[in-house]
Amino acid sequence: MKKEIKTDYYDTFTCIADKCSFTCCQEWKIAVDDETYIKWNRLSLTKQNNSYLDQYVKQKDGTRVIALNEQKQCPFLNEQKLCKLVLNFGDGVLSETCAIFPRQIHEYADRKEYSLVSCCPEVVDLMNQQDKICFTKNMFIMDEDILLQIRTMMITIIQNQQFSISKSVMMIFYILLDIYQKESVSKKGIDEYKEKAVLKELSDTIDNMQFLSLDTFEENNELFLDIAENYRKQELYTSYLEPIAVIAENLSRDYDKRKMVVQLKKFEKQFSSYEKLFRNYLVVEIFSNSLMPESDLESMVVMIQWIAMEYAIMRHSIFLSWLLDEQEKLSYTVVRNYIVVISRMMGYDQEDIFEYLDKSFENLIWEWGYLALLIGAE
């Protein structure tokens, strides 16, 4: 029997349906698998309605998806924010995406891994309630799989509160690149990266580097606008994206550098109060997305780049919203909502992530200095 590894709060998740403040049935690409599409060929919502369910499906980017209505909502969502399909036919009629979300399951030769994605506000609430992300099986006593050992090492560093979040991300990326450039690596070699002396030396080296907050701000601003562009054109997540995108565009043209440095420092103090949440978020991302059944070392490096970029854009989006609101205190609701929005916007398939990074950057694999610029110092 295969081992099962879950985040320890996995089984506590319950969809709150119509009570959800950020429904997954709006402004999102909802995939329809082949089996569901065939099933929908023979079903209509009511006996009086001759429109079969498959007529609500369209092709988008080579995938069948539910066609959203003019309000950018799933056509099966009723006025009470409940699913008409479930009400009429039961859960069995749902597509695989709807039935599983926000659960993420990866099956390997020797194990199954379960996690919950941060595209759901209830999941973010669960993450926020955890002092530390733990797992139902001890991942830290596993087999000789090198990629598994690397992932465990990265999670251990992210959870080490001696290092700031930014420094932790820089450290794991430095180690990953070092491993990637070697001809071969063993479990013993991975263990050497966990030694306190090695980690302290790397930490001290980072401490002695100079990071310019304005350079990080400008790079994050450019990346945010690039990621947001297509969603703005499609008028998706408008209430969240448009106000901060307008600010971002204005700042990309000109801003008061002295004032911005002060604002960034002030924001960092507010943002640091959510350190536990974002540390937990990164642990779950690394667990669920850095290593997949078909992964190799290159794909692991690429996925860590993507996770780092997602974190940077989340943080920048929250900063822009904080600027817009001109609030002294950064509210949890704002933080949670932008975690959800950016997670949904950047929840690409691995193939699409490779394509985006390959087209957007000179090299698929970044230099360490670029990730350091993206993350910046805390």
C-alpha cells in the first residue's frame, strides 16, 4: 500500500459554498475533462430547457472550459451562490476540477501526496491558523530519492526562523543552483547543505551584500504589470487588479524616490506581521509544486523560480493596495484576498510556466542575482 503524505490540516477543510467571500465559480478558467464533457452531452438543467450542458463549454488555449457569462461567473452558479448542477444532479456530475478543488493530489510510484492550494480563501485561513506546517507522515525520514531529499532540505530552511523569508528563499535558490551545476549529487552531498556552519556562512554572505529596495520595487512593479496584462484585457479580477494596476502604471513612469524608500520601510513593518502566514504559504508551495511525479532537477529549479516570483508579486500587489488605501494598518482581508487572486492568476500548468519563463527571460534558469533582486532584503 502506498504511503500517504498530507498537510496536517488537509482533512479539516470544508467548502463553505454560498458563504464564501471569494467564490471559485467566478473569473476563473474552469476545466472540463473528457469524461465530464461526454456526460454533459446527455444532460440539460431542466426538462423544459433543451440546452444540454455541453453547450456551456468552449475551447480556450487548447482546453475545454466552462464559458463564463457576462458577469464573468460560471453559468451554473445561482443567485444564492450555489451550484445548479449539484442541486439538480448531485456531486457526481461535476467536472474533475470542480470536484477536487482546492485539493491537490500527486501520485508517485511509492506514495500519494495531498495538499490544499492557496487559490481558496478558506485554505488561506487554515494556513494562517497553523503555527507551523506539519505533515501526517514524517517527510524528514524518507527514502533515498534525491529530489525528495532536496525538497525536504528546502522546506527545513524555509521553516528555520533564524532566517528571514527573503533570505531563506535566496539560500534555497543558491543551494539549488549549486546542485544543478554539479555532474552528480548524493544524499550525503545534500546533507552537507543542511549543516549549521554551511548555512551560517551562506547567511553571513547574504548579510554582507547590498540590496537596493528601489531596484526590487521597480522589478516587481514591471513583473506585476506583465502578469496582470491579459487579465485586465479580459476584465477579470477587475475590482482587485484595476485600481492597483493604475497605480503601478503611474509609478512605472515616475515617482519620488525618497518618499518611496520611506513608504517601503513603513510597509515592510506592516507586512512582517504576516511572516508566519507567508512562511506557511511557501512551505506548502514547495511541498506541492516544486516536486511532481515527472519532475527532474531542472524542473525543480524552474518551479522554485516561479514560486519566488509568485511570492514577490503577491507582496507587491499587497503593497500597491496598501498605498491605495493609505492605511496605517495592513488588514488581513487585503492580504488574504491578494494571496487568492495572485495564486489564481499564476496557477499555470508546468508546461505553461516553462513557456512563460522561456519567453520572458534571456535564460530559462536565472542567475542567483536576479532572484535576489526580485526578492530583495527584509
